[in-house]
Amino acid sequence: MSNQIIQDYMSAQKQILNSNLNLVDINTWSVRLSTCKKCEYYESYEQNKDIFKCNKCGCPGFKFLLQTAKCPLKKPKWR
């Protein structure tokens, strides 16, 4: 795992801790999840398709739950 992915993962954890758990509504969550599933950086696990991660930022799928989060790509796919 690259240092950048580790740094991005740690940043996502920090965002969650500092967010006071301001989560998106179910519709926003659904759109973000659907968008992530279509992304080339999305990777699900063979044993359990509900477990996945972003190969760009290392997020195990919780970052898109936060209102303050955005897609890590230079041209974000969602905000």
C-alpha cells in the first residue's frame, strides 16, 4: 500500500472523528454508493460483495457517508 493511500485513509478517519457524525441522507448515500460501484477504483471482495474499498484513497466505504466528504479523484465523481 502506498504512503499516499495510507495518508488519505488516515485523513478520512480524521474527517469522521471531526464531523460529529453529520451523515448524509439515504438518497445521497445511495447515489454516492452507486457512483463508487461504477468507478475504476472500486474493489469488492470475492468472499463478500458488501465489503469494498476505494483503491484511490484506501477508504473502506465509510467516507461517502459524511456530509463533508468528497470523492478523492482530481475531478470528483461526487461531493
